[in-house]
Amino acid sequence: MKHKLKDINLDLIEYKLVQNSSINNNCKLINFTYSGEELEFQSPRVIIEKIVHENNKEFLILKILGNEACKCFCLKLFDLEKNINNKLNKNWFNDRLPINDVKSVFKGDCFTVKIPFKYSKPLINIYSHNGSLFNYYNLREGMEIICLLSINNIWINFDNSINYYLNVKEIKITKDI
């Protein structure tokens, strides 16, 4: 269920360690739910800064615009990251096993989102500004888009760093170049 990010009550986020989730003894997986469901929310209008292929995964680096919606979006994600830090440090670990703060999806005025793939095929729908379907491979840097995003898990690496992805579920192109 899609939520307005600004209306999300961070106290309703639940964390659950996935038993036997260690991958090569290097990381622990923690499921992440909001009111018992996957957390889904919409981004504000953003610009595709770069399309990145890394470790057999694809990511979009999205640039924040200088408007109030983007400011609210960033502040709420920073609050979410702070909530993750507080919950995991307080409830999951103790002073003998400190963990590092969550690795932020933000770098300057950009943030990173992950495109889900299965068998080399993107698992998202993309709509053009007129509502028709759009081919993922025709996305270009400089396009203005809105994304439906989700978070469903976080993980703690071997170096005790906390990580998460903003996963793209859907994209709407608001302005083509």
C-alpha cells in the first residue's frame, strides 16, 4: 500500500531479523515493515542524473530539485535513517557490539535507487507523461521523473555497517528531454 512519506509514523516501523540470513557469514538480513506491510511511497519530481551498472545491478542516481516537496522528502528520509540507527543500536545490539550508522542513500543533492531485475528484464512499469507504457532502456539522463519506491529490508555487513536500498516499483516520466 502506497503511503505519503510525510505522513509516515516512524514508530510503526517494525524490524525482524531473518533467521539464518547470514550470507557467507558476511551479513545479517533484517526485514523492514510498516504497519505489517512493505513500505511504499512516492518520490517528488526528480531528474535522472546517471544510470549506473554495478555488481550485476542497475541503479538510478536521481537529483533533487530545489523545491519544498524535495526538501520534505529528504528530511523524512533522514528521519527514517535516524530511526533505523536508533532502533538497531538500542534494541538489537549493545555496547559490546556497536554498529555503524546506516549508509545514507544521499550523496550531496542526489540519491540512489535500485531497479529490480529478473533474468535480465526490469521488473518495473514506466509510463510516459501521456500515460502510455515506456521502455526502460529508453530512459536517459536529464529526464524528469516521479518514482514509486519501496523499502523491504536492511542488512548489516561484516563491518557492522547498516545498508538499505530504495527499490523502484514504478516510474512516471513527467518531462522528457
